[in-house]
Amino acid sequence: MNILLKRILDRLVRTGNLKVTGPKGLSVTFGDGSGDLVHMHIKTTHAERAITFDPMLAVPEAYMDGELDILEGGVLGVMRIAFQNMDSGGIDATWSKAIEGLRHAFRRLQQINTAARARRNVQRHYDLSGDLYRLFLDKDMQYSCAYFEQPDMTLDEAQAAKKRHIAAKLRLKAGQTVLDIGSGWGGLGLYLAKSFDVDVQGVTLSTEQHGVATDRAHAQGLENRAHFEVRDYRELNERFDRVVSVGMFEHVGVNHYRTFFDKSATLLKPDGVMLLHTIGRSGAPWATSAFIRKYIFPGGYVPSLSEVMPAIEKSGLIVTDIEVLRLHYAETLRHWSQRFAANRDKAKAIYDERFCRMWEFYLAASEAAFRWQDLVVFQIQIAKKNDTLPMSRDYMAKCEKALQLRDMGHRPKAPAAKPARRRKVADME
């Protein structure tokens, strides 16, 4: 191990139990010995030199390229030590802080997400083989944070709970029109159309997702209720009773927040309601991870609430409710990582070893950021008028419970004075 990297690690890793073996086979241990051992093997001098000067990008790149192996503790263990040492002078040391500070300063240049560029960015990630995503997602292919009402929920149960949680905040009524911005593989839109008898229009920039969503609509007999298009939300001119967007806002870019909410305001009817579900930061604004931006989500950015609220306010929209989901995404990513590992050979057959190592790092590092850094999920409910929604949140819990019973196969009893009929969930709000 070169002297500079040894000095840096010795000064930065105050807690934990990190063992690093260098290219020449010599091993050095850092930290106070607490916790499980994490053992990294830096196999080449090229990787060692790169890690010395830009660890947050060079460590994942070296791992992807096979120039670094994690012999014990896994990627999650490496990231745990990195994040838990931040407050003790770890990654916040001058040399690393300066690099990340420059990335933050230039973040707007990296997020000029015009319609054409946005489509290219989406294709880089979401137009990967659908067979890949089926290896680790739930059966409904929900590629966003699940909602763990109970800690022992399965992934499928938690994703179903997420759809109920979102639906309850939209306060849907039969016959309404719903726009789903960033509709993915169609799971949420199809759920809303089926549960509430509403008309859903989903828009996505991914041709792969559009094809799957359209096929699913036909297979479920919902093609007259749920329609999906490859289209940028900025091109829309229709008006909707409800707008929902899940896991798409992270791709908008800080330069375009005002455009996003101004457009949302024009898309909503006067008594319209919007629900925005997005990854966010509980802390101050900061740069997107260099690794994530370069290899996983080009053009992506995770905002602080302080960056989102001004754009909503200037659009004339009203924030009616904000919920912060903590650790739910960490649990979601834990499930995804386990499923990906169980199907790793199948993923390698679709792509290659380097791709598998890249995705292993992506999933584990993301979980670590939600567990030990400042990443959370915001659910922001928005309306055009102050009196559109009830004054208390009781209607959300009531609708959620009704949906849960319906999903479990229970039918609510009809009022005694009326002929028996199967009531819509909306009737129970």
C-alpha cells in the first residue's frame, strides 16, 4: 500500500474494523476494531493510486473492473465504514470534500435534461432487459421504494402496501382521470384503474417499459381504462383530476423543477390533487454520487426539500401534506440485493461479470446511503385549492384499510336499506 493512502486511511477511519491488502500482498488494519471485519484487497497499483485521490468514484470502478475485491464484509460493509466515519473527519476530510464540493458546484451543468437528453438518460437504465428486472423485483415490477407497514413484510406485501398508501392520498373517485408521470411497467396505473374505476394515462420515456405496461393492460382486460404512451410529460396538454408521479422526479434535474411544477399546475383541473413520491435528502443539498451519475442514473439528482418547495410555491400549487419515509428504501434495497445475488448467474447470462459487479455495488451502496447517510423518500401531496381535501388525514387511513381488506378478498357489507351491491373503495371514504 502506498504511503499516502495508508496515512489517509489511518487518519480517517476512526471507528470500525477495516483491513486493506495492497497490490504487494501486505495488509494493514484501520479503525478501533469494533464491528464486523471488512477486508478489501486492492489488486493493482492503478486502482490504489485512483482510490487515493478520488475514493468515492475509484472504489466502485475498481470493483467493477476486478481490480478490487471485497474478501469479507461485502460492499455494504465498506460503505458502512465510510458513512459512519463521516462525522469523525472521515470522508469529509479536506481532500475528498473539495472533490465533492466541485461536483456540487457543477451539478446544474450535469442536469440540463432537455427532452432529447432525458430520453437518452432513461434509455441508459430503464431500457435494459426486462428479464433483468424480473430477477430481483416483486411480481408487480415496482421499481421504487416499498412501504413496510410491518417490519416482517415480504417484498411483494410491502410493494402492495405502497400502492395502497399512494392511492389513499390521491382520494380517488370513480370516473376520474389520472395521469401517471413516469409510469414504469404499469403496475401502479393498472392498480388504480382496477381498484377505483378511473381512467389512467401513463407516460414514460422507456420503450421497454411502455411495451410491458401495454401488454399487461391487455392481459388484465384494462386496455379501455389504462393507456400508456412513450411521451415526455412536457408535451402533454390535457387536464386531469389527479396526477401521480413515483420515482420519476429524481430524473428531472434541479434546473427543471420550476418547469415540472408549472406544467403540473396546468395539467391539473381546478379541484385536482397530485401525489409526488421521490427520493430526497434530509440534509442540505449536495452532489449526486459520482458513481451513480456516471454509471447508473445519468442526469439524476436527489433533492433536499429546500430545493423542491420554492418551485412548488412559485407554481401556485399548495402543499397539503408531506410524509418522510425513513429506512423503507433501505429495506427495499436489502430485498433487491438478496434477490439479485440469488439470481446472479442468470443476470450474468443476460449481460456479463462487469455488469453484475456494477449492479451489486449500486444496490448495496444505495442501501447504505439510506441506512447511514441522509437519503429518505418524500411523499408530497399537492392541490390547486386549499379546500379540495379534508382537514384531517383520517380519510387516508380509512381508504388504506378498505383497500387492504379488498386486496385480501374481503367485500364490504352493503347498507341494509339498499340492494346488495359491491361498493367501490371510493364509496368507503
